[in-house]
Amino acid sequence: MLMGYNIAMIKIAPSVLSANFSDMKQAVYDIEYSSAEYVHLDVMDGSFVPEITFGSKLVNDIRPLSSKVFDVHLMVNRPENHIDSFAKAGADIITIHQESTIHIHRVLQMIKSRNLKCGISIVPSTPVCMITPILEMVDLVLVMTVNPGYGGQKLIQSCLDKVIELKEIREREDYSYEISVDGGINLATVQDAAAAGIDVAVAGSAFFSASDKNTFVESMKRLAQEAVS
Ligand code: DX5
Ligand code: ZN
């Protein structure tokens, strides 16, 4: 294949989870002035995952600071109770976990009815077959490449097999979702993820520990492109 032929660059979604919460405005500006496409917002409830992060008020308060796509990752039980507040706060994409509620189809419909993009996420122990019935209706599939709950963990390599599977299903069924990976994605791992077929890479600790954040984003995109060229 020719270098760069028919290859779309991946999108980068820095996660504010690894930012210093005492200076959230700066964290949002760090993302805003980079060539990242999404702001990834990790909402944790202390029940679905052990930690608690923030709710819709934070999303609402930082919304005016950014023109990027707000990619809200709900790591909460009963996400149906929180769709309206995050929709009002300015989310563009709301991703829920397959493991977080029984009526996934209904909650995805709720998100779509608010004219937002909807995503489905699966933890490392959940196989792709658990979400095949709803793949036709989602805009994003977020493959967790660590057990959710904390930033700075090591990527579980076997989770990338799910990216390959999701890409095959998308091609076979003519679906249109983006495939995103979340957890342990950095300059050393992005090429494996890109080779598997991702469209979006979430990066928390790698982004916020980079001294030059835009160079980091550009490097991630370049490395990903090289992996598929
Ligand atoms: C983890 C969160 C991630 C987290 C990733 O449960 O969903 O979005 O911010 O952090 P890193 O990139 O440091 O693994
Ligand atoms: Zn996340």
C-alpha cells in the first residue's frame, strides 16, 4: 500500500481524569490549544467503579471554555438517571457501559432522542458478542483496555482483539460507529491499537504528563498513521 493512501488519521481524546482538578480551566485549555478532537470526561460514581470524580455541573461549567467534542464516559450504575443532566450540560457524545444497566437499548434510545451521539463501552471481561444486538444503533464503541476506575494503568493487550472484531463486524454489516480505546494508551502502545483498527485513542496520563501537549498529540497521530501505512 502507498504511504498515507486511504488512511484516515486517528482522533485523540485527552481525558481530564489525569489533570490537576484544582486547575481544570488550564486542563481544558491544554486540550483546546492542541489538535486533539475530543475532550474525554470520565464520570465515576463510586459504585460501578470504586472512585468518584465529577458530575454534570463540571461539564456545564467547562463547556464554554472549549469548542471540542465533549465525549462523556459514564462509569456509573443506572446511567438512565443521568442522561438528561449531561445532555443539558453540553455533552456531544454520551457513552454508557454494557455492564451498568439492564435496558441498554432503551438508554441508548434516550441519548439519541436528545440529538446526541451515543456510545457503548465494554470492560476487559466483556466480550463483543454482548453488544452485537445494539451495534447498529451506536456512534461509538469504547473498548476498555484497562479495568475502568483509574488513570495510569497498563494496557491489557488482549483487549485489542476486540478492536479487530469490531472492525470486521462494521465492515460486514455496513455499520458506522467509531472504535475508541481507553486505558494505557500512550506513545508506546498507540501503534498496536492503530494496527488493530482504532479511530479514536483516549489518553489521560500520557497527555497530561507530556511537557508539550500538542507535540504529544501530533506524535500519537503520526505513529498511528505509520502503523497502518
Ligand atoms: C479509566 C478511564 C480512562 C482514563 C485513562 O477508567 O476511563 O479514560 O482516564 O487513563 P490513562 O490514559 O492514564 O490510562
Ligand atoms: Zn474513559
